[in-house]
Amino acid sequence: MSKLVIYPAVDGPRWQRIRNAAEPRMSVVNAETFDQALLEIVDADAFFGKITPPLLAAAKQLEWVQTATASLEHYLFPELVEHPCRMTNMRGLFSDVIADHVMGFILCFARNLHVYLQHQREARWEPVGGETERSDFVFGNGVVNSIDRCHRHLSDCSIGVVGVGAIGSEILRRASAFGMRLMGVDVDTHSVPGVLPEVWDLGQLPRLLSESDFVVIAAPHTPLTYKMFCRPQFEQMRRTGILINIGRGAIVDLEDLTNALLEQVIGGAALDVFEIEPLPPEHPLWRLQNVILTPHVAAASPRIAERHLETFLENIRRFLAQEPFLTQVDKKRWF
């Protein structure tokens, strides 16, 4: 019989669902303490939760580790990377939710909604572009004025997504519905069927940066992507370009980005993740009018918990049936 150890312990309803999926072919231990997990993992072939070097060293027949998160940079350690066990994560839970968040950022910048929210608090009637430029009832809208020019027409805009995995693909699907020109770079994905026929390799990143009105980082934190965006990448962007990061904070050098915004090297930024979290209250990004900040909530949704459990249950089924996992990762590449 197979054996699954869970540590830290999950709540009663989840444990019952897990047992129902695993039994009678797999016993399930919901370890309440580290000492219990250390004892039980010795003869376990599956583990769910936070594995540590002592737990891994105690395991004698471990074949599979299921993480509780999609990201792995905080989870992996050298012994685990080299261990022959397979690992699965929780990717794919957030794709639509995070894509919605990205489109919210884009719509704010395109229509100046973040500016008008501030004006509303001040009871201030002032269109971006200036009230004096407004078309009157005599001439109508026959001439493009500065108000028009300050509000972007999304179907005239381009979006470049860095990291076209599940999340990046969903962002491109939503952007396609707005008629935007689509671009993407990725190390593995070559197309998004029905949306983007060709996804470029990373060598085309400078081209993507120079041709995109909105640059969206949807890549994971890996050794390859750490500080992938620094001063040279911002200088390759359009001066009106908007950087959006919903990937990982470590991908963007925070100081370089701040300086690029202060010096108007790029047009603005929308950030949900940061190299330093929480972002210190004294940080200058809080006070920039061309920046939108959200506190690492792009993946927040009442739907995520149910998807989280269903992903784990499906991987249990596949493990017992000796089928390929739904979310297996390459430990050496961190995704």
C-alpha cells in the first residue's frame, strides 16, 4: 500500500476529501507535529506540504512531493533538486484571475481611471488633457484634441507578454478580445492556439520591448529570470510604455525601475509584486502619479481554494494510476 504524509496538517474537511481520493490504495497521515512527520515519512512514498532537509533525509522511499504553491523559489533546496522524487506544484489555478487583474491595470492606464479616482476624492472635474480642449456643441468631435490623445484606443495598442505559460496565454486571450496587437516571448511555448501563432524566443525580447505599449511580466522566478529587467531593458522600452509585473518581484530590479520612472525613461508601471514586500511606506513609488500598486493580490479569488484541492486530488489519482502528473515541474529549472 502507498503512503502519503501531509505536513503541516490540513483541516478536517480537506483531510476527508484527500482520504476519500486516496483510500484504500493509499494510507494518509495528517501529521500534527514535525516529530510525527519525521517518523511517518520514513516509509512514505508521497508527501504534501512543506518538506525540509531533515524530512527529506529521513525519507527512504519517497517518489512524489506535491507543493502547496505554484512558485518554487522559496521551496527548493539542493538536496531536493538532486533527489530522484518527482515534484508537482499548484500552477494553473490563477490564470484567469491574474489575467483579469492585468486587464484592469491596462484599462486604468488606457482610460486614466486611476487619475479620475483621485479626482473624485477631491471633487475635481478635470479631464486628462485639459478642460479647455473639450469639443463644444458647435464643432462637435471633428478634430482630435489633447483629451482624445490622452486616452488610449486599446485596439491601436500593442501588448508584449514575457512568459507565455498558463497565465501569459490567458492574458493574451483577453487582450485579443480588445483587439490589441499581441506579442510574447518564452523559453518553451511556441504558440498560443487560436490567439498568437508565433511566440518568440527570449532572443527577441528587445524587439518585444521596443514594440509594446504594455509589457507584462508573467514569468516565474528562476535563475534565468532573476533581475531580468534592469536599466537596459527599460531603455529598450517605449518612452510611453507601461511595465506590468504580476510574475515575481525578483525579476525586476526595484531601484532601476524607480529611477526609470523618475527620469521618465518609461511611461508608467503597474505592480502587484515587488523585490521588497511589503513595499516600505517611504518608498518613492507610492507617490508617483504614473504608477499603480496592488499588494500582491492578483491571484486572490474565492475560486482558488477549490481549484487547489482539486489539483491535489487529481495528482493523487494519477499517482495511483501511474499516469503522468497534471502539474509536474522540472526541479532544476524551478518550474
